[in-house]
Amino acid sequence: MNKVIEIQNIVKNYQIGTVIVRALRDVSVNINKNEYVAIMGPSGSGKSTLMNLLGCLDTPTSGSYILNGTDVSQMEDDYLAETRNKEIGFVFQTFNLLPRYTALENVTLPLIYAGIGKAERLRMAVESLEKVGLGDRMDHKPNELSGGQRQRVAIARALVNNPSIILADEPTGNLDSKTSIDIMGLLNDIHANGNTVIVVTHEEDIAKYAHRIVRLFDGEISQDVLNKNFQRN
């Protein structure tokens, strides 16, 4: 299978005053194209640090990170941002939508950064919103949408650039249980359409949707197993 992510011997240290915090300790993990992986762990386990590294929001202290054949572990910020915008679609717990922008305008933002012309980015954004079932809500602003609809806008924005990876950080953390099931069903559909999906969560009910679970504890991988009981919709 084609490897989308190859992480070898990643170490990430933070210095707080005179204290060095070892957030990740010699972590190695590979993720193949079209895998659906949950990264789990309690608070302080290193899962947020690993998510930031996977999402090219940060670089490791040492070790290598090969993303789609490119070593991004020591990239300068400008190149890292360019790679992030091209390769990764983010879905956040807090949606991260701009309140004064419509759903359509929010979804076009990654395309503006990518330098795509107005007509083409509008076409791509409309198509992406239709994929998540919001074709009739394009002109609504975030405060005119429910929590589930706002997360669907965020997912449409994550998909619009046709990224290699959808990286979802606690994607149902601000949603009720019924809406959470709907959103996880949508992520299932996205995976079924060929996307690589990585969900970072501390909730077993969310991890059950993934086909593989990677557990972190004290900055190390404590378990990396196929999920034989993953939830089918």
C-alpha cells in the first residue's frame, strides 16, 4: 500500500523556563493511503503534539516525517504552510469558522491561499458544500447554522482542496450525541470515497468508527492495533 505518512523516531521537547517537557519520545508510525485511523490518549499523553506535527503546524525536535514522499520535519515555516494547505484538510472541535463570512465564503478560504481564481474557487466550494448536504445553506453565516451544520461547513472547507489527509481534532466535542453520529457518518462517507482520515480523540465512542487505533501514553505509542469492532453505519 502507498504510505501517506512515515514518521520515524520522532522526539518533541518543549522548554518551559528551565524545565524541558518531553512531549513525544521516539514515536514511529506509518499511515497508508485511505486508512481510517484514530489517535487516542488521555490528557498529557502527547496526542495533541502528534496531531500538530502530522498537520504540519509544528516541527519535531528530532526524527523524520515524510508526508507523501516529502520530508517536512525540518521545513521552514513558509514551505510548511504551503504543504499544509495543499496536503491536509483540518476539522476542529470549535469549527474555526469566520463569523462574518457565509458558509460559501468560509469554504473558499483555503482556495484563496492556494491562488485559485474566483470563478473556479466558487465552483469548487459549491461542490464541496453540496457533498456535505449544505447546498441550501451556502449563504448562511455561522450564527444562522446549528452546531452540526457548522461542523459540516468545516468539513466542506477541509475537503475543498482535495487534500491527501483529513485530520479531525475532537470533531464531535461540541455536539450532542445524535449530531455526533451524523458527523461521524459523514466522515465514514468521506473515507469510503478514498480519503485518508485521521481522528484525534479521547472518546472510545468516536474511535470505534476508525479501522485502526493508535494509543499514546506518556509521549510513547502504547498500542497500535486494527479495530476489529469498528462501527459500520
